[in-house]
Amino acid sequence: MAKDDNGGKELAAADSSHGGPDVPIGTAVVTRDAIANPGFPPHDLRITDVDPKANRRAERTVYTLFYVSIVGSVFAIAAYMAFPINPEDPGSVRLNNLFIGLGLSLALLALGIGIVHWGKALMSNHEVIDERHPVRGSDETRARAVEIFEIANEESGFGRRTLIRNSLFGALIAFPLPAVVLFRGLGPDTDPVELLSHTLWKKGTRLAMDPSGTPIKAVDVTLGSAFHVIPEGLQDLEHGKLEEKAKAAVLLMRLKPEDLNELPERKDWSYDGIVAYSKICTHVGCPVALYEQQTHHLLCPCHQSQFDVANHCEVIFGPAKRPLPQLPIAVDSEGYLIAQSDFTEPVGPSFWERS
């Protein structure tokens, strides 16, 4: 024990000689050798900072690029009109995509290069340090922020360089215009309400099985059954088959006649308990494809809207706001189910304007 005490005293003496008399026994003392902050290197002036001619030349380059961007945007719109897509000509698709793509590429490339060149050649490039601070600064800090914005405006020349500023505004306004034109081209050429108000159904059109197109006889529709139906002749269409099917798809069901609670004006729209309703949900246009035999309910699997077939397909649950449109049906001389007319109201989502 005495030897250990002596050894401890020797260590304490050694530590005291390096770190002072208050350093505990066994504490390592590290000499401070941190590198001093050298600060920023000397600021190198650009040629645009010392040569007024170079400054003006850079300014001209920037606003010229912005004007080129405007030209590219206008060219893309003109190309969309000058090279329309013809479904019969695959080459028209290539020309349309080529020239619209060239115009949009020129607009975006010139706009990007102009902004980068503006920042590199004309805006202030002094190095600064942005210290982290609380989200809500003091009043002095907020006042200083406003001052910084004013200084940035002065240094960038955004307020002074009117040609650059106005050409930038013009390029930014012109650049989205081709997108507006292109997206409008995706829509129908005519009024959507008019398109949805008419389908392939007309007086005498036979109800056919989907997708085979086989006409359906009334005797084939058993009690509690549900058929997915399309107009006869839909398969023979050369163009627009999917679009027409999306509007004309129908669900055909058979209930006991006494279970049907029909509206007075629709007493002759069914045949011996057989009713036909649009398959397109009146919420957002999903296919209503699930039928519950016992409750006579139709279910849309997308957002769970439910329609009561026994009560003219009124909405009993879910976000749909309107009953499914009913297709008036009858039977021809050969026993096949036929349509009495088209739907009497537009099919599909309820957000379409209706009279």
C-alpha cells in the first residue's frame, strides 16, 4: 500500500507539472493545437466588375437569351397548330412531336442558360456566411432581412436592369403557354356535356353480351342474375370503340316484378322485372360492377357508392350524388331485348353541367 501511495504522489507531481496543481490524478492533458480560422481568400474581381463594356455585353447576352426563350415557346405553339396529328398518318405524330419538342427545348434551354449567365456574370459574387438562427428572428433581425433584400436587389440589378427583368418576365410567362395549348388538345373537340348526353344506344338496338357481342333474349336473363351489356354492333366500330363502350356500358338485372318500385313515368322502361342501368358511376366514372342478389344493391368498388336497383338505382351510401341513369328497354318480335331509346340524361360523373 505504501508503495502505491508513493507512486500516486509521483504521478500527481508529474501531472501537476503539466496541467496545474488542480488536475486530478490520472487525467490526460491535451495541448490546444486548433488551427486558426484563415477567413475568406481574397475576392477575385470578374471582368464584368472592372470593364463596363463587358458588363453591358453580358447584360445583352442575358436578355437576348430570354427573348430566344420566348421565341421557342411561341414556336412550340405554332408547331402544334401547323403540324396536327392525323390518326391515319403515323408520320404526322413524328413531325408534331419533333417540332413541338424543338420549340420547348429551345425555350427551356435559353431560359436556363440566361438565368445561369445572369447569376455568374452580373449578380454579386461576394462570399458570405449565413449563420443558423431561430425560425423567428428579433425585430432587428427582421429589419436586417429587409435591408438584405434591398441590397440584393441593388447588387443583382433586378430593379435597375429593366431589359433583363422584363425579358425574364416575358420568358416565364411565355414558357407555360405551350403546355396550356397541348393539354387543351387532349380534351374533346366538342362540348363534353353533349358527348356524354348521347351514346350508341338508340331505338331498336339489341342488348348484347360484353365482350362477345351476342344478343340477349329475355328468357336468358334469370332471376337474380346480372349481365354486363354493350350495344350490338359496338365490336364492328373501326374507331372510337373504347370511348363509345365507356359511355354505353350497361348492367342488366332481373328482379321479381313486385320487388320493383318504379317511378310512374318509367313504368314501361322495364320488361317483366328486367331493368338496365348505366354501368358508369355518377361519382367519378368508375365501373359499377358488383351486384348483391339478396339486397338488390349495386356497389362501386372504387369509392363504395351503393345504388338500390329496386328503387330506380337511388344512392343509398357513398359519395355519389345522383342515381344511375336508366336505359329504357323492351323486347322485339324475336324475343331479344332491345333499347327503346338512348339514355334520357348524360351518363357518368355528376360534375358535368346538366340542365
